[in-house]
Amino acid sequence: MNSSGLDALIEALRCLPGIGPKSAQRLAYHLMQHDRAGAARLGESIQHALSAVRHCQRCNTFTELDICERCASPRRDPELLCVVETPVDMNMMEQTLAYQGLYYVLMGKISPLDGIGPRQLDLERLLTRATDGVVREVILATNYTNEGEATAHYITAMLKPRGIGVTRIARGIPVGGELEYVDSGTLAQALRERKSLGA
Amino acid sequence: MNSSGLDALIEALRCLPGIGPKSAQRLAYHLMQHDRAGAARLGESIQHALSAVRHCQRCNTFTELDICERCASPRRDPELLCVVETPVDMNMMEQTLAYQGLYYVLMGKISPLDGIGPRQLDLERLLTRATDGVVREVILATNYTNEGEATAHYITAMLKPRGIGVTRIARGIPVGGELEYVDSGTLAQALRERKSLGA
């Protein structure tokens, strides 16, 4: 586009995941031509977030406080600690309205292909958090992907010997799911993990 | 994500076209967790572009100068003026290496459904530019969409009475295209606009 400032913007937009050179051009053009107010807001909010947002010292999620509101709330059950991969996953859990305990956000998952092992995830911090003497049960809510499963296995092996109860969220047919459309791996697992029904 | 700075960032990211609430969460998480350097660069380049980038006084494209380098170049043929919808389209034309004239960038197209008519596009500016006494031929390279076609028709009606030659880029089978896979509208048009071959 023959303008170094614009070229720099196009190049910078490519740091967004899923944005290639064509999309970056299109986004830059949109911002400069059709939404300068939005662009200004975006620029400011990025810089504000960079300076203000850090990790909660207890649960590791994003917050602007030392201890996030959820960790500081007296209404949550401190004996339950749910381990999730990302803040987005934590939001999903909250939206169920079915959980009243606390969280620990890994901010990632064990993924050897990306060079992320237990050390990069700083699982020692989770160990310290889970062995605070109050936590009674750690609920592993990592994804049911290979990496999420590996992460869950590692955490289980780390916490079990310390006498902390470790559970995993259930796997099976989704609510409203039809057997015809469920993949066979899920169906096999749902069969293996079948529950006996009460009398 | 329980952090007002992060919520503001998520909200601000939604000004990007094609980014919904889920994608915005994912992008914000990515920027804050995995690419703070990229986020800083993005924030700065948005703010720099907002202050530095404006429109070329001759061709209307984005530039940081009063007159962009291309318009100021003595190597371009000032008798040819190619009209395109966006700076991206201008780049596409340049990449053909088949055009040595100048450009006029509409920064949009006539689109009544979006409330964009000749006045919003400021076609008076194009009229002034095209009737500078130097331009001999205006080449319309707007898209072959309904809006692009309407825009081309309007410009033709505006310029023809002023005695300026107006041409339109050709429509037809793409180079390397196979009839089997070309849509029937394009094929019909290619038939109607068939060229007689030299002896």
C-alpha cells in the first residue's frame, strides 16, 4: 500500500493467530478506512492490558489484582480446586453454574512437540497450591485431547502420592447427543465407562 | 476472564471484521499469554498509523505524504488513470507488472444497501482528477460484482460526456481456466465478448 506506517500495521496484525498476509491487508484497510475509532480503542486497550493485566498469584488467571476476585471470594468452596488449561476454559466452567469451588489455570498444556513440558508449565506452582492443606479434591478439567490427557496424567502422578484426591471430568455422549452422530471413539469410551443405575 | 482491562481488549478486538466474541477471547488470550512483544508492536503500529497515514491528494490511496510516491513518480504514464475500489486492488494491479499509468482509489464502491452513493464516495474528486487535461483514458478496474459494476456504470456516465476515453478491464475465462469448472455466467459472458482473431 506504499506507506511505511501502513506496512508496519499490516506486518503487526500478522501476530494474531490465523491472520495471513491477505487478511492482514484487509484488516488494516478496514481499520484505517472504516473504523478509526475502533482502531484507536484497540490500540489503547492493547497498551492498557499490557501494562495492567498480570497473573493471579493464587489461580494464575489474568487479573489486574494480586489475587483475583474469584480467589478472594468467601463464597467459593476452598476445598475444591478445578484445573483448566486456559481462562476461556474457566469461563466455560463458570457458565455451567454447576461449580462453586476455586480454580487453577495452567495457561497451557504439556505439549512436547511445542517444547512445553512440566517445567515450562511451572507445575511446581500447582503442587504448592494444591498442597496448601485446605484443598481436598483436585478436579482435572483439561481438554480430552492428547495434550490435555497427558497433562492430566502428569498432574495425577504428581498429586496422588501427596494424598490429595484427584478426579477427572467425565467423558461420554454429549447431552442431547445421538449415537448415530457420535464418533466411535467417544461411543467406545462411553460404553467402557458405563454407570450402574440406582435401584 | 475477570479482568476489566482484558474485557476491554476482548471488546476492542471485535472491531476487526470477522472476529466474533469467541475469536476475540482467543486472540486476547494469545496476545497476553504468548505474544506480548507482538501485542506491543501491534498497539504501537495502530497508533502510529492513525496519526501518520492519510489519503494521497491525487490518487486517494493511503500514504504518509501529501502526494504518494507513485503519483509523484516521473516514470508513470500520466495519460492513463486506472480506477480501483481499494488499495489492495491497486496492489494486485501493480503485481501484474502490466500497467505503467496512474491510479485513482475510490476507497469503496457504490452500495445503496450500505447507504453509499456517489456523494459518499466523493466521485466529484475523481471527476476533477480525470479532467485535469492530461488524462486521456480512464480504465475502470472495479470488481465484477454488482456493486463494482454499478460503480463502473456511474463513472462511465459521469466521464463520457466530458470527452474522456473510458475503458473497462476484460471479463472472461481466467488464464489457465478450464471450461468445465468455470461458472456458466462467466462462460456466457466470454462467449458474448468473444474476440476476432488476427489473420
